[in-house]
Amino acid sequence: MTTVDFAESAAGPAKSAVIHGRARLLDACDDARAPVLFGCRAARCTTCRVEVLEGEGRLEPAGPEEAEVLATIGAPPEIRLACQAIVRDGAGRLRIRWIGPVPSDPDASPHA
Ligand code: FES
């Protein structure tokens, strides 16, 4: 079980979620109505950029698409894409904060 704490951000107040087993961070965000905004949900727009404040080991390493996008924007290691990151199976705590950018797409929304 992983507890995910979403810090308050420009997208809303702090929230928490509990994840059982390996899961997409995206699904945890949707389930918790977390203060994280999404655009494409497909590793293209980078709207879902989050800073990992604690528990980076609870996430699997970035896959090829996420890693390529993060490299393109010159993101430091603590930055991940919430639409791509996978929470590992196991126990622990993860603390993240959405850092944007604020989407220019008027259809962008925090949750599907
Ligand atoms: S929502 Fe577009 S990259 Fe994650």
C-alpha cells in the first residue's frame, strides 16, 4: 500500500490517496481528484508535470516516452509526468506537487 500525498497547488487544495499494488499515478490523481492538471494524458504536452517531494523510490523509473519528454524540457530528476509515472507495488509514502505549466488548452482538466 502506498499513500500518495498531493500538496496544495495552483490546481487546488491538498489531497491524499491510497494505492494498493502497482498502479498508474494518473489513476490515483483521478480517484482522489488531486490538484494536478492534465492535458494530453499521453506524454506530449507536459501539463501534468509534478515535483516529487518525498518517496521518489515509490515510482518506477521513467519509461522511454516519459524520459524523452523530460529530457527535451531539461527537467531535473525530481520532475515526473503524472500521466506516465507508475507507482511500484509495495509499501511507503509518496509526496508530490503539481508544478504546471498551466495549460493553454481550455479543454484541459484535472480529471477525466
Ligand atoms: S498530460 Fe500531457 S504530458 Fe501528461
